[in-house]
Amino acid sequence: MIDERKKEMVLAFLRDRQYRPMRFREMAGLLQVPKSDRGELNEVLDCLIREKKVSIDLAGRYLPIEAATAVGVFSATERGYGFVTIEGQDGDWFVAASNTGGAMHGDKVSVAVVRRAGAYENQPGNRTEARVTAVLERNTSNLVGIFRKNKFGGRVIPDRNKLDFDVQIGPKDTLGAVSGQKVCVTITQHDGPHGPSGRITEILGHVNDPGVDILSVAKEYGLPSEWPDEVKEEIASVPTEVSPEEIAGRTDLRDVLMVTIDGEDTKDIDDAVSLIHEDGVWRLGVHIADVSHYVREGQPLDHEAINRGTSVYLTDRVIPMLPHKLSNGICSLNQGEDRLALSCLMEIDDNGTVIGHSIEETVVRVDRRLTYTLVQSIFDEADRNPSERQNPSENDARRVPEDFPEEIRQMLLEMRVLAGRIRAKRDARGAIDFDFPESKILLDERGRVTSIEPYPRNEATRLIEDFMVTANETVAEHFYWLSAPFVYRVHEIPSEEKIRELASYVSHFGYTIHCGNGEVHSMELQKFLRKLRGKKEEALLSRLTLRSMRQARYATDCLGHFGLALKYYCHFTSPIRRYPDLQIHRIIKESLHGSLSSVRLAHYNGILDEIASRSSMTERRSEEAEREVEKMKKAEYMRGFLGEEYDGVISGVTSWGLFVELPNTVEGLVRLTDLRGDYYIYDARTMSLTGERSGRRYAIGDPMRVMVSAADKASRTVEFIPVR
């Protein structure tokens, strides 16, 4: 009979966060088990294995069953090591270069724990360390790269610098490609004698041809560039105008004053707003294009929209979720044109609380298409004193057109007041606002970067954000209490472990984050982020706070939105460019028509989990592609400024160098070897480098003058050297 206490002791040892998988002899030695008692230890371990509480890996090492095998996606780095994002789990696991098991970037792998997560001080040991036990699914079957011809056919050098191999191409598989062309290649053999081999499936153009660089990224991420023939046939029958028959039965809001507010270049306009303030009540209307009227479930267009999941914005082009005839045409809420909409009509009190609402099928006609710039100019004009308003400079960029309609001006100023009250209520409940700088990259007709500027975020952009969040919350709460199948936007509470690690780390900077009952309230993080404002460590600690939080996703369970401090939330306001919004529009309309029968409820319960999962995946795919294009274009731009000097701010510190961010948001690396005149020691606790002899210290937020020394478009990197 095995002693239960000994089983519990051994299991506790294996589950300790400091435990790393080890063989029997090593374990017995560490536990100081006498040779005479090792048979009993072996029996205890065998019993735990039979009870499926412990497992043995291929190397004969023991580990708790919950850590034996997990499945995730491997992300490689140029330095050989990588990370695995575990399915259904917060955060990722570190994989040393010696433990990758032949996995390549993007592969689906199974992993086993090597060492439990430690404190923030042990970089990169703040993550659980794992090793790849098997490659379950290759993600490198299709690649994009540059073709180099040789006497054996040729080879393709992948664009992904995280892949440390070339693909060999036989003479019959080149598709006629010549050296220097960007091509798509399918890998036919992963472990050939000379490395992977494959065949070229598409020639994109020469590496220097205009637009080929962005097209290459789109192909690399599997973003579709063409519409299937059956989709083209379907959209041919889509009308260009709203007919009287389509209007019948809808609430007619064409006489209600309403506007759209977007960026100057926006063509797919899916939301309009209206506001009437009377008798102490704010009647806010958020009117959303009724895309589901034209995109019918189960049709080819719907299947293609599911596959795309979202519109992708790649600097000078958009890969839309829906064809232009819909996204820029009949579904776009264009000024002066009748359009079908789903309207969330809300009554809001002076405290910013929604006290009543209705969701209706409507027909609308937008009175004015406005831009964020123009609306901000109206707000700025209202803030200036009368003499400035009466005598504006002819070159004043803030000047509002003299013929601008007064009724729209007044409505915008009232919207400003209401948005302020909604925002104050949002702040009071603990909503977190990460205000990281975004880039606006301008290109010429040949696709070359002409300028990079920080993207402005002002009162006008925040006003629309406030109104859309309010509508999304209202719709989500409405359908939660109907107990109808639905797709929610969820952002779960951060894990206790992540927050405790963050709290431990920020304490080195003199900050405190309080955790109650193992959890942190969003209000606590909000207060912490406010304390950081204007401090040199703001960028670092804000980013670490963001990384400590879970990633927002789509789900069929209403799990709340931690970042917005909301119990109910969904994405309702962008059906032209997000599939979850389009999907819930169908549910909303069936509910309004009373047609959510038991059959339809069963139908939605059967499909929504998959739709939520696919939508989360396509969202991540689009974000990664957009980020890669931005890095590539920034590197291309900085090639024109080699040798130029700039004043920047240290945005990151590692054991191999510093990252410096310029005012235009370009970030580059200063290698440790370029910090001359001293030997610098890296302190992971404070993420700083200190000279051994001089005591010179480099830390996050410190100013630094640098010279551009290198910019590589292919690797999407920029390098600086310090200027003394």
C-alpha cells in the first residue's frame, strides 16, 4: 500500500514552479533519497502515472500531467530561440534554440514544460520555458521570397528572416522565373538532402517593381487578392440604389440631421451619428450600414467574407472583406444618398448613463460627410476667444469654412459635451486607455515613402470612439438578457500570476499595484498608468502592462471586457470590415422580426463558436501583416537618411543593445558593441545598461542622439549608432 502522504509530497515537488523535468536518478539525488528507499520512490511515481497525475517524456523525464503536453503555434526569432502561444491559455512559453525540435516559424507544435515561469527579473525567464516535442502541422508549405537562378534550377530566399533556410527549386519547377523576382513557392519536401525543396506557384514581379513589396507581405500572410468567380457573379446582381420596396416597413430617419466623421481617405463608411438634446435627455443615434441585407448567409459572398474575416489596411491599399461595390457603394453611408441601416437609438442622461434604447431597421440619409480634422477645427474654433474667431489668419489650418451649416456646428458641439460625460463615466468605472503613438505613412505614386508622421488622436476621434463603445455595450447587454446566441467581444481579467509578476517588476521603479483576492481591478491599473504620464519610464511600463493583459477576442460567452470595465460588450458598428459585426446583425434582425425559432437558435448555437474562433484568428493575421508592412516601409524610408543625426528616446533595453525611437515613431537598434569606451552590464530588473568603469547608465525614457547607420528593407530593421 502506497503512503498517500508520500504521493502528495512527490506531486507537490513536481508541481513546484521551480521544478524542471528530470530523470529518476537526478530526482532521487536532489531529494536525497537513500538507495535503500529508491524502490519506494519508483513505486510512488508509477502510481502517480497510473492515476494520470504524472507523465514521462521521451527522454525519461518526469513532469506533472498538466505540463506534459500543450499545443500551440511556434514563433521563431532571428536569434534562434522562439515562443509558443498556447491554445486557450494566456501568454506564451519561451523555447530555447536547443529545444525547438526542428520547428519553423508558424508551425503548430506540441510542447512540454522545461521550467516554470519565474519573476520578471529573470529575463526572458518571466515566461514558462518549454521544449518542442513534435511538429503537428507545418505552416511553411507556402512561402514568399526572392528567386536566385542557378545551374540546378534555382533557390528561393524566404522573405521571413525568421526562417534560416532557402528552398531549392528544380529546373522544371521555376515557372520561368528569373533572378531578382519575388515569387510564391510551395514546399514539397521539408527534409530533403539539401534542405527544403519546392516549386514556384506564382511570380509577383521584380523585387524593385512598385507595389511588389506590399503584395509580397499580403501573399506571405495568405491574404486573398482576387474575388472568386462565383462572388463576382453574385455581386453583379447587387443594386446600386435603395428601392422603395426595400424601404417599406423600416423606420424612416431621412429627415433626422446626421453626419459621418472619418479620416480623409476613408471610403467604406459604415457608421453615422445623430444627436438631439431636449428636456434634459440626450437622444443619441448610432446608425450602422445594414450590410446583412446584401450579404446573405451561406452564399459565396458570405463564405468569402468569413475567410477574409476583416478588411486589412496595408499603407497604400485596402484588402477589403467585401467587394468595393458593397464596401464603397451601396453599403457605404455616403452623403446625400438613401441607405439601409440598423440604428441603435439611445436615451442618455446628464451623467452619461443610457436610460433607454431601441434597436431598429431604418433608412437614413447622411447630411454631411465630415473628417476628424474638420471636426477638431470646429472644436478648436469654439475654444478660441472672439477676436481670434473674427480675424483668422488666411493660412490658419484650423479655419472652418464660412458656409459651414450652423445646425451641424451646434450638433457637433453638443456631441462634444455628451462624449465628455460618457468618457467621464467610463473613467469612473476604471476603463483603461493605452495611448501608444501610431504612424501615418504617406507614399507617392510609385509606392515610395514620402513621409512618416505620428497619427493624430484628438477630441474628434475620441468622440466617435465614445459613441461606438456606448452603442456596442447597449447592443451586447440587450441580447445578453434575451439569452440569444451571440458573438461577444471579450477581454478577460488578467491572470493572477501575470499581475503579480508585473507588480514585482514595477516595484523596482517605486510603483505599487495592489491585487485583491488574487485579482486586479481595472481601476488599479488605470491609476497606475495615470501615475506614469510624463515619466521617462512611461513607455516601458505601459507596454509591460499591456503585455500582462490577455488578448481581446471573440467568444459566444459574455465574459466582459476588462480594459473597458464593461460587463457586456460586442462589435456591432463595423459590418463592412469585420465579420462578427455582420454576423450579429443577422441575429439582431431575426430577433426584431420575431423569427428566432428553435431551429434558428439551434443553427446559431452550432456555428457561432467556429465563427468567433475564425474571426479572432483573421484579426490577428491582419494585425501582423499591417505591422510587417509598417516596419518594412519605415526601413525603406530611413535608407534615404543614412548618416543623418536625430534626437530620440530610448524605448527598450536588452542584453545586446538599446532600441531608440525617433519623433516620427521609427524605432532602431543601437548595438551593444557600438556603446564604445566601456563594458556595459545589463540589469534585467530595471532594464538598463551601466558602464562598469564610468558608471554611465542607459535606461528606458532617456534621451539619446543617434545617427542612422543602416536600414534594411528586406529584414525590416533600422540601426543607429550613438552620437557623442
